[in-house]
Amino acid sequence: MPTLADLRPQITTLSFDCYGTLIDWEAGIRGTFEELAARARAGPVDARTLIDVYLETEAELEDRGYRRYRDIQSGALLEVAKRFEIIVPLDRVHALSDSLPNWRPFEDTNAALIELKRRFRLGIVSNIDNALLAQTLRHLAVPFDFTITAEEVRAYKPSHPHFLRLLEEVEKPEQLLHVAQSAYHDGTATSQLGIAWAWINRNAEVNGTLARPVIEVRNLRELAAALV
């Protein structure tokens, strides 16, 4: 299996998952549920359990077929809230999508993007609606050369449409490195299609998939140091 050192001379383009890789979406999700729980006067919820249940629920909804991500989020919010006995008012069913434009980048994101932009073309490949991504881009310090969204390809990762579209951005697959936190959403599909994957393993997770990254780092700062 090639390493990043083997591939580095050929790489011209870096694609990034956005939420969880560039943007701290767990903090955004936790904050929204904490606000709803406080408003409903619900009992305390373990933050890690909440995130795990939310991720599982969202993935199940995405696997049922394409709907707007805003609708996926509201469906997941209601199912998770029900499990944790949090009452969601009718005017708050879209609370996650309403809060998403305020979700912030990780501390290391923008400095790394600025450094990487000097050498590579940069893109975003995300399970998101176009309008929501446009709001997020305001928080990122560099312009991206391309974006690929679920709304455009009418599908959700880990299915292949995002990545088949991504391959159109380069002449040869070996010119591409996909950067992502999720082994499930991104690592599996890229490995199946012969796209190199850099794993941003921020939470020291165990890789439970067959996908193998060409490099595993804790944050984007470490990846930039390996590439530039």
C-alpha cells in the first residue's frame, strides 16, 4: 500500500470533508441539544452518547434515499430528542440547520488551509445543502476551487456519487488526496474507488472499516506539515 511520501510528488488537489474535518460539528450538535434540553427542562444527557446516537440516526436516515439535508437533520433531531425525552417545540424542529451557519472551524483549520492553498487546489465534498454550505464558507479563510454537495449529486456519502464527481476534478486519481475525519462516510468509498485518503483522527477513534488511510494525523496542522 502506498504511503503519503510515495504519493506526495503527484498530488495536485486536496478535497476535504467539511463537517467534522474543517468545522467542529460535534460542538454545534451538542450546543443545540443542550439548548433544547434546558428549554424543555430535561435531565442531563451524556455528550458522547448523544453524539454517537445522533450520528447513527442521521446515517440511517441518509441511507433511506436522498432528501434535503435540512430535512435529514430535522428528522434526526426529532428521533434523538424522543430517545432522550427532550420535547422539541414545533418552531424548533429545524434547530440544527438553523444553528449550522454559526458552527465554527476547529482551531487548526484556517491556518492549515492557508498553508495548503499555496501549493494545492482545494475542494469540499460534503453531505450538505448548497445554501447551508454557503453560510459555512464565510468562516473559512481561503476560497475553494470546487465544492461537491449532496444536493448536487442527489446522494449521501458513503455512496459513490460524490467521489465519482470528485474524480472529474483531476486527470489521474493519483493526483488527488481526500482529507476526512470519518472512516465510515469517506474512508470506505475513497478506498473502493482508488482515491487516497488522509485520516484526520481528532478523537483517537478506532478504524472499524477495511479502509486504510495513507496517513493518520490528529489535526490539519499535522497534515499540512506532512504535505508542505
